[in-house]
Amino acid sequence: MAKQSVAEQFVDILARAGVERLYGVVGDSLNPVTDAVRRHPAIEWVQVRHEEVGAFAAGAEAQLTGRLGACAGSCGPGHLHLINGLFDAHRSMAPVLALAAHIPSAEIGTSYFQETHPERLFAECSHYSELISHPEQMPRILQTAIQHAIGLGGVAVVSMSGDIAGQDTAQPGAEVAILTRRPVVRPAEAEVAELARLVDEAERVTLFCGSGTADAHQEVMAFAERVKAPVGHALRGKEWIQYDNPFDVGMSGLIGYGAAYEAMHEADLLILLGTDFPYTAFLPEDVRVVQVDIRAENLGRRCRLDLAVWGDVRETLLAVAPQVREKSDRRFLDRMLQKHAAALEGVVTAYTRDVERHRPIHPEYVTSLLDDEAADDAVFTVDTGMCTVWAARYLSPNGRRRLLGSFSHGSMANAMPQAIGAQLTDRGRQVISLSGDGGLSMLMGDLLTLTQYDLPVKIVLFNNSALGMVDLEMMVAGFPPYGTTYPHTDYAAIARAAGIHGVRVDDPRDVRDALRQTLDHDGPALLDLVTDPNALSMPPHITGQQLAGFATTTSKLVLSGGVGRMIQLARSNLRNIPRP
């Protein structure tokens, strides 16, 4: 049998695990691996300008495909740049394998040039982080890492010196059993029976859904109909649960809207489905709570539970539904639907009032038009901050669109890097990055990656020359905004200099045509929209202390949080309320 280097075996195992791309920046400690990728027919090396971008891209690819994503960094500073993107992938439960190349193995522990200890550095943002220090450890270390990433949902890191990667493997051509998908988990019968009992005893049931409902839309709707429950969602549950939902009462949380908060607090049984919702201030304290989650470590860590159910949401609902008596009393559901519609009616004009005369451009207006013009199967990637607010309130899910962001980690600069991974996954699918000027400028070098690989990503840039969300956070806390503004910058000109189609718009009357031209462009494009830095949004439930803090900063700002097409859904759902 022909000899095989450790690097060659490493790349071959990744390919057999379904990896199609390895994102990174080349470096001498990676040379054996990058050369093995060069010669392997099934894996492509994607040359990003910053390793953080590669980690974000690998995480986006994993979230879209369900397959293992992969990225790599050279020794020391190279792999350190991966860490923020890996934190995001790990907290998003995206299966990603990261290779952290190491200094020469004989020098480890001597404070050698560029020395770090990657097996320690990445421990907090991974399920598994280990060092390969001898060829005989391959392929078991890599197999174990892959199984952690896929089986537990998150990041696994393998560290390896370049000299080890260049040695002959002890087991050339070794076959390993590789996990490619997770099992279905059905809860124990005792928990199913107890859940059915609690539902039957309750008069007012509310369902609150997160990303764990990804494959359970039909089952959630059927269960809500059976128990006459309003259905709210967290941000990561929006794309899976909001569409075709006659029980929708909106979103809770810091950027929430509608009646989800009221539905959760006025219920006598709240069922949390596949959500690790972190904002405990928005959760009720005097309501019975059941949590259903595939990850046992999530159960009960946000609030006190009356019942913890360990299992897939879909399997749990399929198991419990036949044991639950169908309810006939719709009064609670109908009252919440009416509250939801009324809450949205009060703010719906925020993006339609005088928009064609308002300069700078309303960002709400831009997003509502983008929702109209984007493809039915578009992938939206969204920067953290006000872009996330506009996406949550104005982009309409339909079961085919996808919405990715740094929704659990909250990193800046994620949208454009995630768009790179999304577009490489499917060059024929429309991928739109909703970027803020703060986020885009942080990792702007990878605009050149779009050009290099001719990726038809469309960047819709909300250019308000400010960190809008930070402004809001400061004002709510009673501080005057400081250090949050940027010089006015023509990013369309920068895009054109990088070989990208760039258009700059400051007149709201030109927005729709500019969006159409940008989305129709054959290749990468950036639409630079000069937007209003004073367009702020407040959550549906705020404390008196927050209001007081805001008031001490300014008494003249008018806060309006529009809701886009959500008002149409709310109005249509009112038709489901029986008339006497």
C-alpha cells in the first residue's frame, strides 16, 4: 500500500465526512495540509483574507447544509483569528471542525516564536480540543473530533504541528466509522405522560418556540390547534415557526414585538419548545413552565421548571398529542391574537409615513422593500445590531427562506463572512447580506474574497455612520452616546475599487429600483444606502428604570418599531376568531 502522510489522511477523512471546503489563510505550519488539499479532488481550499471570516463562513455552511463545515488557521496568530467565528458556530450549534496548526513539535513548551497552546485556547468554544503529537494518533483523534462536532452540535478543534502533518501515517488508508447525522430522540414515557397531564389541567397554554422547532412546524401547528395555544417565538425560531401560523403572537426578547410577552405571562402553562432563550427578565415567574429540548444541559438553566422533557421537539409532540384532550375554549387564544394585532397596528406606519420625503432614508422602509424584492428561497445573513432588528421585524419567512446571524453570540461583522459560506454552498441561490457600516468595515478586506471567487453575494449596506444599537444601549442606561459615530464613507466606491458592482443611494425614491438592479446583477454587488442614524427600536416590554435612563439622555426622540408584513398576518389571523 502506498505511503500516506498524516496531512493526506487528515484531508481524506474530512472528505469522507462530507466536507467540501476548507476555509483559511495559508501559512508554513499548514503547508502539508494545504498541499494535500491541492491534490485532493473532493475538497477545495477557500482563501479568505482573515481567518475569522473563514470560521464564520464554515459555520454558515454547516447551518445551511447540516453537514460538517471546516476551517483552518496557521500557528499562533493564524489560529487565534479563528476564535470569534468559532465561538459563534459553537453557540449556534453548527458542526464545525477547526484545524489549529502548531509550531514545530520539538519546540512546544519553550516560548518559541508564535507559540500558543491551542488545545487550551479553544476549550471554551468547542466540545473537543486535542493535540495530535504523534502520527499514530491519526485517525482516531480526528474521528473523535468529527463525532463530537456532529453528535453534540458545535465545534471540535484539532491542533497539529506542521512537522507531524508531514510525516507518514502509521495506518495508511485506514477506514474509520464517521457520523454524518444525529439520531432522533424520543422522551421517556413518564415525561410524556406528565406533560399530557399538565396540558390537560391547564386552561391557558402558550407555546414559545426556538431553533429546535426546525423540523417540527407541522407538529407545532397541530398541537397549537389541539390545545388552542398562542404561539410565540424567539429570534432563532422566527424562520421555522412564523410562517403559515394562525396562532402567531410575535416575538419576545430585547427586539421583540407583538403579544408574545403577554401570552407567556398570562398563561397558566408555558411550554418552551427547542429554545435556550437567554433573557430571563422576559420569562414569567408565577406560571407553570415545561421545557422540551434535545440538549439536556439547556433544561432549566434559564428559569424554574415544573417539568423538563429531554427529547426532539417533533418526536415529543408526536408522542404527547394523542394523550392530550382536545380543548374547545378559544378565549385565551383569541384574546392574545387580538392583542397582537392591536400592538402591531400601533406601529405599522413607522416605515410607511412620509418615507419618500424622509432623508436620511428610513432603514425600516429599505427592509420592507427588500422583503418584497428578494427571492422566495433567499438566504439572508444579518449583522448584529440594528440590522437584526430590521430583519426580525420586516423579513417574512415562508419555509424556504433562511435567516442567519450571530443571534446567540452577538458578534459584529458576521453577515458578509456568513454570506460567503452560504453562497459557496449554492452559487445559484440568492444570498443577501444585511450589513451595517460598522460591521462591514470591521472585516472589509474579504470583499476581495467575493471578487476572487466571483461570488454573487448581494450586500445591502445600512450606512448610518454610527453604531446604532450601541447608541440605544447607552441612552437606555442613561449615558450620552460616545465613541459610536464614524466619518461619512462611500462604501460603494470602495466596492467598485475592489471589483464589485457598487451603487450609492441617498434618495428614498430610488431605493426600490436600486434594490432591483442590485439583486439582478450578475455577480457580487453592494448597495450603499445612506440611512437614518436616529431610527431606533424599543422592545415591547421595558422597565421603568430603562425608561428613566432613556429620558435623562433625551426627551425629543420618537421611537417607532414597525413590523412589516407581520401586521398582514395578524390581521388575517383575526379572521380565525369565531363570530357570535
